[in-house]
Amino acid sequence: MSFVHLHNHSEFSLLDGASRIDEIIQKAVEHDMPAVALTDHGVMYGAIDFYQAAIKAGVKPLIGCELYVTPGGRTVRSGSREGLNHLVLIAKNLEGYKNLMRLSSLAFLEGYYYKPRVDLELLREYSGGLIALSACLAGHIPQLLLQGRDAEARDSAIELSEIFGPGHFYIEIQDHGIEDQRKTNPGLISLARELDLPLVVTNDTHYPSRERAQAHDVLLCIQTGHTLADEKRMKFETEEFYLKDPDEMRSLFPDH
């Protein structure tokens, strides 16, 4: 069975993604993957370049976006800039692509506050043709599980499943060697089983190979205005956020 990377950040995740679009496509070709997704943070700047490069290489392009979802209304511009939840959306068809463009645009036009934001109201209105993944540790459901709020995590999973429809909301699990992921994955898997939700394994890729992890670290320093010497800077915990080959991914989740 082929493996397909569904959670990838390119250079268009500005000062966060250290993979160029052609490198993502090249890795998909090298690993004999039939398709690959682009899910940049909050934007779709790279969608056309990605689509054209993938088609040229004979790889199916999956156009997506990792949106920032605010727990309050999108028009509320007060309080902390923190507390946004990540949600990965991938277009299933032309309707989904158009809705993804609408969501990304409205996130800037109506929801911008430090970052482009959407809310559940917009997701309900423009959910057609979209497939949703529960995202990384910054997703709402993993965050609730980390806080021991299991019942609320279950309610959130039910709500997102209702918004996107049967078979269109996936519980997403990852393993980058991070302790919090090892804490949340059993709960995520249990939720998927209890609620009969499909389960998907991803790697939250930000660079094409392990060797580029240091370059990505430098990129984060530029984004946050810190230096490599600052031990308290924003930094990824491991060097596992790269486009792994199918065997590497299977070895992480042999039972799934």
C-alpha cells in the first residue's frame, strides 16, 4: 500500500516552511508516492505553482491549507494572540477548492488578528467538498486531550464530523518523538474508534530532509527575532519534521 504525505509546509508558510515546492514534489517522486498534499499555514499562495509542478511530475496534487481557527468569533480582535487551533483542510473536488479559497480569503478580510483566522461559522458555511484532518498538537482536539478535558475533545470531534459530513473528518496522529504526542495519540485513536471516525497518519513536514533541520531552526529565529544562542527561543523539539519515506512512516505506526 502506498503512503501519501498529507501535511506539508512549503516556502509559502512564510519563515516557517523550509521546503520548496519542487523539493516536495521531488520527494514524492523519489518515494514512489502517487499523490502529495500542500497545506501551508493559513494561505494558498503556492497552490498554482504546486499544482503545475505536480502534474508535470506525474504526481496527483492535493491542494489544502492548515487554517487557524479561533474559539471566539472571527471578528473579535482583542485579547491574546495565542489560543488559535490548527485544522488541516484538503480540497476533494472543485467545490472544495473554491471553498478553500473563500475560507483563506475571509480569514484575512474578516478574521485577521496577528494571523488570518476562521471560526466554526465560516467552516459550516463553506465545508462542501472539503476533507478535514484534526491537525498537529496545536489542533483543538489534541489540546483538549493534553489538558485532560476528554469529554470536550469528544464533543469537538463530533462537531467537526457533523460540519464536514460522514467520512470527511479524519482524526490525525503523528509521531515526531515528542512526549506530548505519545500522550495524546492513544486518546486520539480511542476517539476515532469510539466515534467510528477514519484515522490518518501524517508527518508535519517543514523541510525536505533531516539535514535541513538546522536551516529551519535559523528560519524560525528570523521569524521570531531571536538568535541560535538564545536557549529560550521558539524551537522544534526534534529533527523529525521532514518528508519521510513510506518505510519510515510504517515503522512509526506498525499497528495503523
